[in-house]
Amino acid sequence: MDDIDIKALRRKVENLQTLPTIPSVLRQLMELMENPKTSLMQISKLISNDPVLATKILKMVNSPIYGFPGRISTVSQGVMLLGLNVVKGLLLGVSVFDLMQKSMIGLWEHSLGCAAAARTLAKKKGIKEFEEVSVAGLLHDFGKVILILQFPKEYETLINDVANKGISIYEAERDFFGVNHAEIGVWMTEKWSFPRNLVEIIGNHHRPGSSQYTRVETAIIHVSDVLMRARGLGFAGDPWVPAVNQTAWKLLDLSEADLQEVLKDMEVAVEASEGLFA
């Protein structure tokens, strides 16, 4: 894009609600998320008033990705068990499911795999809020969806550049828009009043060494992303497997047995989740 105006780009990105392709329930969710005073009760009401959304949320929390197989039977129970931050993230994930499927085939599977791998790694590293780390895995590439929705023709050109020039989608976005999907993710999660930890993880998952408050959590998402690419599950916009950031790798100190367990859990979760929202 010629003469990139980052401020104008941010204004356009943050006006996502104005797009006619955005479902009404996602518009309502965005409005709720922008209000830091939004309560568990309000979130529960939004979900319960939409039978399709309620079914998607219950299917997700009862899937292997979130570890409550068959145990959560009502929306309110799920909201109370998982907490506001996790449910907001899940809501965003399932609300953009259709958009994600249409915008980049394979991105949803990639995101599910990252969520499952991140959950396993977070538990291994003794992180108390491991479900929040899993949500970060689900949403880490959300910025790609935003860019595709707002700039569909430009992003199609960008994808062709990735293939023709042999560069990563992360690099191509920076060259084309002046920002990348991780930065777009920060803009939106800040606008929607997501907690600082989640914002930082999403913003730094390609450069985990820059994380200040969530070094281990960001390293987990970074490694989960690379593992998904190496395993070939889903599609994240380019066919390349990036090198693992050595700072993140050393920080997690994973054994071969750890990696095998993570890959196994990831594949089981993704396989069990095929047709999740069919």
C-alpha cells in the first residue's frame, strides 16, 4: 500500500463493526467487550439469547481443547467455571469461526491446534491460568482475520507475494500495511478491554523476547505456533516453518517426551474437534 498512514489504518481497523459482513451477535459482543464494566451475567445473557452461539460455546468448552468433556451442561455453568476473560476469548473465537473459515482455509484448524498445544504446555509449566493461555492460542492470529475483512483485495495480493517472494506472511504484512497481524491483534484486544496479559501475548507471539510481563506464556504461544506449522495441521497463511526463537525455547526447556505429549494432545483435540460447529 502506497503512502501508509498508520493512524488512518488503525481507525479503519477499529471500525470493524461497520462492515456488513459482521454478524449481529458479533457486533453485540464487540460492544460488550468495549465496556470494562461488563459482567459475567451480561455475557451469559448474550450467549443464552442466541441458541446457535450457546451451542457453539457448549461444544467448545466440552471439547478436549478445554478439558471439560461432557461436564458443562449450561452456559452459566461454563461462564462461572472458566471466568470472564476466558469466556470473552472463546466467544470471540466462535463468533468469528465462519469468518475465519471463509477468509483463510485452515486458519481455524491452526488456531485450534495452537490452543490445545498451549493448554498442555501451560499445565506442564505450572501456569495457574492455563485456560487463558489456551485462549491466547485460539486468538493469536485473529489480526489476520481483521486485515482480510477490511482489506480483502489487498490481502489477496499479499498472499500471492508470500508465495512468489518466499517470505513469511508476517513479513509481507509489515511490508504491505506497515503493521502485522500481531499488532492488529493488540489494537483490537485493547479496544475491547481484554486483560493486559492476553494483549501482550498476542502482540509478541512472533517476538517472545519482547514480552515484559508474560514471558513464559508468550513463549508457549510462540512454540505452539511453530509446532503447528511443523506438524502441517491447518494453514496460517504461508507454507514456511519459522525458526524457533531461542530465548523462548530455552525458557520452556522442553524434553523430547514433552514435545511428544504436546503433539499427541494437539492432534487428539483437533481430530475430536473436526466438524465441531457443523
